[in-house]
Amino acid sequence: MQHLKASLPSITVIAILIAAWWAAVLATHSLIFPTPWAVVTGTWELIYNGTLWQHIAASLTRVAIGFGLAVCIAVPLGLWMGWVRGAYTTLNPIFQILRPISPIAWIPIAILWFGIGNVSPVYLIFISSVFPMVVQTTVGVHTIEKRYLRAAENFGVSRRTLFTRVVIPAVLPQIVVGMRIGLGVAWLVVVAAEMIALHSGLGYMIMDSRNAGNRYDLVVAGMIIIGLIGLSLDGLMRLLEGNRWVRWRYAH
Amino acid sequence: MRTKIEVRGLSKSFQSDKGRLEVIENISFSVQEGEFVALVGPSGCGKTTLLNLIAGFVSPDSGSVVIDGTPHEKPNSRGILISQQGSVFPWLTVRENLMFGLNGHPPADIASIADRYADIVGLKGFEDSFPHELSGGMLKRAELARALVVKPEILYMDEPFSALDALMSLRMRGELLRILAKERHTVMLITHDVEEAIHLADRILVLSARPTRIQATFEVPFSHPRRLSSVASQELRMAILRELGVEHDEADASPRG
């Protein structure tokens, strides 16, 4: 009940926006832009003929592989760059140059290297989510408070113990922040990549619906589904923040 | 009584924007085994640097620290530093924090040793709590327990209770004395609170403003439990405050050092 009360204003705004949208379509007698109801029936059509699940599965699989690879590379790399000064001074300038390049700018190169298939979007997801995670992890190591490292030194623990029991736990919350950013970017990128050069996925579905007879009801349906899945992915990462090894950072 | 810590001609300067800053200048003194020595001095005088030098966290420009007759250069668990900010790991529970220092022990014993020390400092029932669930005073107890659990010969305490409120700080002093009465650690305490020094220490070294030197030494001849309101301890407090440059009437007016 409390929850419902809190979300009442945003539900109201959404309802008003949908009503305005509906009114606008009716008022302009648009033949192409769909009414909200057309979007609902369009979505139903996609669910009924099974294509929606295929596209969602295709997009999510690409994100899972690309993002998973990025985590496996970014976290150890970030820890190493944060911990070993030489690694930081050598690699950081390279990352600073590569990081601002939009993932979209990599598309031509991805097509050249990997062709039009599943590897290109996975590569784009990897390249776009790896940088924020490396940076967050590195910054995380650099911002560990000295008093904790000093205390560990005082107890005479080995360098290995220092790393596993102090450095990694201290940085873990930052790593999770990086993963949240990385997954958000990955989801943005997979849709963009699929629009250009693929035959499956939600991005492809949107472009295909437009090309195959201006089915804008399906275009809008695809957009809304992308939004909802993105929200769920973020919610999934938020669950990680409730983990014992991360929660301490946010508790006061 | 034998000499535990010998500080020989320690000096330390730091590079600053305005050139070299002489922080510690030729300090020598020694601490007996089981002795409680307090270092008091004006804020910013380099007390913390001095303690870090002695504990081995900072290397001196010249001079040396000798502990038990051998040169001391790197920190180890024979001497544990407790700082004002505290350094209880926020990602570990109280028990896990206490277990941290006991790395070399057989794993089966570690938890029970940790729990025993949690009990000693009055944290029984909070072994599974995280630091953010504890009050400031309890956090200090956890820090103290984590230091004691490794059975250090020396405790280096840098304003350990100054972040606590007056009442809690008084309570923690009592707690510390109770623990020290059982296990005779050698203690070096840094404080700006003269009353705290008189309450706890066997000997008080008054430090000068930068560059820090030892300006005066006071023995505290009172046995525990001490009555801080006694005439003798008030006179000692006045004498120390005068060394710190506080005028007689100012010292009378201030309820605490």
C-alpha cells in the first residue's frame, strides 16, 4: 500500500503521457504513427508468433557474452593497474584516449574484422563496457583509505593476504558500480549494433519493422521492451549492491 | 624494569611548498617495559609523525628506534598502532576483524580466540555485527580488541578516544586501564588532553611546537584508581599546562586540558 502510494505520481504522469499520445494520433489522423492500443496489439502479435522471444534471447545472449568477457578482463586489469604503479602509468593514457570513442564509431572496424554476424556486436559490447569497468576498478584501488592498508601492514600479513582480504573487499563496491555502468552501456550498444548489420535481436526487429511496411506499432513496441529489459538489467545489478560484501559501503 | 623502546636522536623533515619543514628535531628518550608513556603537545606539533616514526610506518632522516635491543625499522604485530580515525575494516564483522591478525594460528582456534577478546572489551553478542552497526565507543572497543588479540608487546595510541564524546572517552579510559592491569603492555599514547594523560600515564613527555622537541618530563606518581580531582593531580595538570604555554588563570578556567 505504501509502495503504491509512492509510485502513484509517476503512474499518473505515465497515464497522462499515454492519453496525450493517443489524442495526438487521433487528432492528426496519422496513418503511420500508431496509437497506444495499436502498440499493444502489435506486441501481442510478436508474442503470439514467437518472434519476440527470439529477438530478446538474441540480444540478451550477445550482451551476456560481451559483458561477461568484459568483466573477466576489466576487473583483473583494473586491480592490476590500481595496485602496480608502472601498470597504471603505462596503460592509463591509452585507456583515456580509447574511452571517449563512441562504441558506434567502432562499427565499421568491427564489420571489417569480424564481418556481419554475432561476433561484431559482441565485440562492440565488450569494447564499450570494458572501459568504464577498468576505470572504476582502478579508481577504487587508488581511493582505498591508507589507514586500512596501514593496519594490514601492522598485522604483518603477506602481500597475498593483503590483496585478497583488504584490497579486493575494499574495491568490490566500486567494481559493482562499474559493472552497473558497463551493463547499461552494453544494453545501449547491442540495440544500436543490431540495427545496422544483423538479422536478429531487438535492434534488428525495430529496423526490420520499419523497412517491412512501416510497422511503427512494432517499432514502438520494440522500444518499450528495450526500456523495460534495460530497467530489469539495472535492477539485477542493484541486487548485487545488497550483497554482504558490497552493502557495507552504503550503510551508515 | 628493562628498557623496551629506545629512541635515539630521531629527526624528520618534510618537503613542502615553502621549502624543507623540520618536523621532528633530535628527539631521544626511552620507555621501560610495561610503562605507560603519554606524549602531550600542541596540535600540529608533529606528535603523530613521531609516533609513526617509532612504530616504523615512517623512516627517519636520522636517528634510530631500538626495541628490545634491536633496531626497529618496519612495523610488525609486536607493536600495534591505534589511530584516532580507527581502522576496523568496514567489510568484515567484528569477529572477522579480530581474526584478521591471527592469520598464522590454526583455523579452528582463531574464532574462539577472537570471541574471547570480544568478550574482554565488552562486545559479547556483537561478534557478528558489522562496524557500521556499532556506536563510536563500540567501534573503539573493537579496534582495541583487534590490537590485543595478537598479544602485542607495545600499543601505540594516537589520540584514540578524542573522536568520542567526553563521557564515552572517560569510559574508554577506564576500560583501557582495566585491560592493562591484566596484561602489562608497554603503551605510548599521544594526546592533547592533559587530563587524559594524567589519568592514564606513568610518565608524561611534554612536546614543544614545531620542530618538535621534548620540553619537559613529568612523572605521574599516583596509584590507580586515580582521583583526578585531587589537589596533587590538579597541581600536576597546572604544571603541564604551564609548560604548554597556558597561563595560570586560563588553566583554572578550563575544566579539561
